[in-house]
Amino acid sequence: AENAYAQAESAILSFRRQLREEAAEILRRTEEQGKFAVVLAGRPYHTDPFVSHSLSEMFTRKGIPVLTVDSLPGLEETDLRQSRVEITNDFHARMLSGALVTAAIPALEYVQIVSFGCGHDAILSDELIRILGESGKPPLVLKMDESRASGSLGIRVQSFLETVQLRRNRQQDAPP
């Protein structure tokens, strides 16, 4: 049993290292090209294409790289004292850390998927909006359900991308 545990721990640590290395390379290329990547944040079940309506593909088809919160550099070193909400679980800590990392890295934008806009999710979303808004990078918060009405989702994604591009162009053109 101890051997199996050690192998499992080694495998997950290796996976996490590879994930961060790949994200660092994507981020490096994105910054080098003067573009941006999207951090797609949500609960584990949001990775199911049926639930998320293949949201990540809506970005990648447009040439926007997608990173997960867990792949972000410095996630574990984030100072969560900046948060105004009580952190009740690891999921909230990861989402808030991801928002703080995104706020600090110019080449990142944040998209949060939620299924319910109430309870702890509402408080978490409000705090993510505050953190990212203060950095000048308002996030896109998408409430998902299991319906197949993905047309409006595509419109929201396109509007978000156009808004981000306009903001980035204004910042680029602004005098120092």
C-alpha cells in the first residue's frame, strides 16, 4: 500500500510539474508575440464538454491559448490576505490565487465558469470580479447549465474578446 501511494504521489507531482512547464512555455510564446491567453477557471466538472459547451475550443479556434488555474506560475506562493472573503476550501483558494496571478501577469485574462450564481459561488465570483477589476482586467463570468443553447455563449465569448482587444489596444497606444 505504501509503495502504491508513493507511486501515485510521484505521478501527480510529475503531472503538475509538466502542466506548469507547458503553461510557462505557452505564456512565454504569448508574451513574445504580444498576445494574450485566457485562464479558464471553474469546478472540476466544468471540464466536461457537455457542461462547458466546449468553451475552451471557442477560444483556441480563435487562436487564444487557454490555461488552467492549476497551471499558473506562482499559484502556491500567492498572498491570499488581499482577499476580502473568508476562504473556506481549497477550490476557493485556487480560484482566488488564479485571479491574483492573472491580475499580475499582463498577458493573461480570466474567464470563470459557474453553474450556480448563489451561495459561496456568488461571493467567490464577486471577489474575483473585484480583484480583477482593480487590476483593469474585468473577468468574464459565465453561468453554465446543461442546456445546448451555446449560441448566446459564443456571442458572450466574442464580445469579451473584442472588449479585451480594445482595452489592450488603448493601453498600448497610451503615452507612458
